[in-house]
Amino acid sequence: MTAPASVVVIGGGIAGASIAANLAEHVAVRLLEMESQPGYHSTGRSAARFSETYGNATIRALSTASRSFFFAPPAGFCSVPLVKPRADLIFARTSQREALDEFFESIGPDDRLERLSIERALELCPVLRTDDLAAAVLDRGPADIDVHALHQGYLRLLKARGGQTTTAAEVVGLERKSASWWVTTPGEVLRASVVVNAAGAWAGEIGRMAGAHDIGLQPRRRTALLIEPALGLNIESWPMLSDVDETFYLKPQSGLWLLSPADETPTPACDVQPDELDIAIAIDRLERATTVDVRRVVRKWAGLRSFVADRSPCVGFDSRQPGFFWLAALGGYGIQTAPALSILACALLLNRGIDEHFSSVALDPGALAPSRL
């Protein structure tokens, strides 16, 4: 059976869902997800944060352009707030003080960023060890993101605009013939003028299947665990805690602490599982930096983050294969940049100008183009 479609989007995580929802306002769209539910591998395992000081200059620009969407989402997009403000407390040991100074200066003038005295840092996070604690900075701009609400909002918007989502639809064949793409899944063959590769950690495999250029995509494992705070300790209003070199981070989540060693271990695209060594490393780093004594791990998991060499997303048409559009290599920034990145990707795919949405940020689409790689 052959079913025509103008655009087929491969991958139902936040990248695929957001661009599909935006495209569906203009063209017929089919979103394909290989698992039984969209967002199973990365989006569904993310403890995402919104931060305009996170990532390189391109990521920061995309995050800034996404801010208004998160803090004032379009009417009807969601029934709950997408974000909950939570400051970041970034500290430095003596050997890291220069790195913290460089971080502070790299942001430039920003009223939301404040250097803290050691005493003030301890007021905000009393579990910090004071030995070798040299400096701290508070960033008031970040917020926790309700990943489920964001993802489901885009999936609902896609459906409302006439787009279709098909799960358990792994792409097993991808061929260009007669100026169209023929996309084969176990259940059907779709014909499309454009294929969007938003397959996350599997985007490299989809690219190879299409005969596109190799962008050097590398999936990496990120480990996380939930631990209990000390009895009687009310941590809900505490900031997220990390050292300036990001060797670990700790943040309140639903009455527990979410801890990660901020690992980026190269791994094949798979249903990734946490490694016991990474869990032990996370606990050791936390206990060296704080007075927290980890007695029980409530839950542990791992997710996938995919990067290319310069750690910026890969967005645009492939130079080798006509009609093959990359939306990949989002690293750990895909959720916090999704509102702006999906609008930008939609404009590039439809050959439309970048609208006023990006007028206030210094964003060069060439820094995202696959041809740079």
C-alpha cells in the first residue's frame, strides 16, 4: 500500500514533534516514531532545564529566542505552566576559580547573574562543604521545564492541524526515485517530497540509509539518579547546584534530589541503560562537594544526547540528497531550544525568511547548516 504525504518526519521526540506541528500549518505531515510511544529514548528521560547561559553562543541565542514561548505559551497549547523558575548556584573550588571568572565574563552584563559571598552561597545551599570552596555565582534566569507538557503540546498541535502520528513505525527503507522519497515501515510505504531526519541518536543511521553526507553524529550516554534528602530537609525552593566544570549537578525534583555526573560517554544508538560506575562516580562527586550522605538510590536511568564536532545542531537540507532535511545533533539542548529551533527549521525547509522571532538575537543560520560539517 502506498500513501502520499508532502513531508515525512522521522522521529517523534521533541525535535520531530515540534517541527511537525509547525509544518502542519502549511503542508500535509506524517510523523513516524519507531517505538510504541513518542519520545521514549531521549525526550521522555530528560530532566530538562531552561537556561540562557547554557551551551555555546548558537545554543544561547536559540534559548533566548525560545524564552517567551516557555514563560507565556500560546493560548491552548498546554493546561499547566511549561516552566517553574529555579536558580542555578554554580560554585568553584580554588583550582576552578579562574574558570568561574571566565564563565561570568563570557555572559556579559546581566542583572540575573550575581557573584555570591561564601556565606550567601551557604544560605542558599547549606549542604555545600566550605573547605576549598572559593567562589560562587547565582544565575536567577533558569527554570525547570515540564518536558511532558511541552512534548504533548506539540503532538496535540500537530493533530489539530491535520497531521498524523504513527507509532511502532521504524523506518526500514528510504529511497529517492522519481523526485520523491519513498519511506518504508513495517506497515506501509509513504511517498513524500521531503523527509525530515529528526531521529535523535539514530539520525546518523537514517542519514546513511538515505545516502546523505556523514555529519559525524555521536550519541552519548547521560546518567541520572534520584536520591532522598536528609530527613526533615525541605529542598523544594533550593537552587540547582553544580560546579563550574560541570562534573556533577544536583537539583530538587518532586521532593527528591536528581543527581547526575554530567557524563557524556560515547555509545551506539540503543535503549541505553545506566552504568553502575557512573552512578558511583556521581555519588562520590556529590559527597566530596557537599555534606550529603547518599544512603539510598530511589531510581536510576540513562538517556541519549547526540552531538557533532562543534556541539551545535545540524539543521538544513543535505547537499548530496535533494529533499533530505537534517534536524539532528541537538545534544542536551533540544528541549530548551525547541520553540525557536522548530520555527527556524520550518522556515528553512519551506524556503521562507526568518521572521521577527529572531530579530533580537545574534543567530547565523549558517552556523547550523549541514554543509559546515
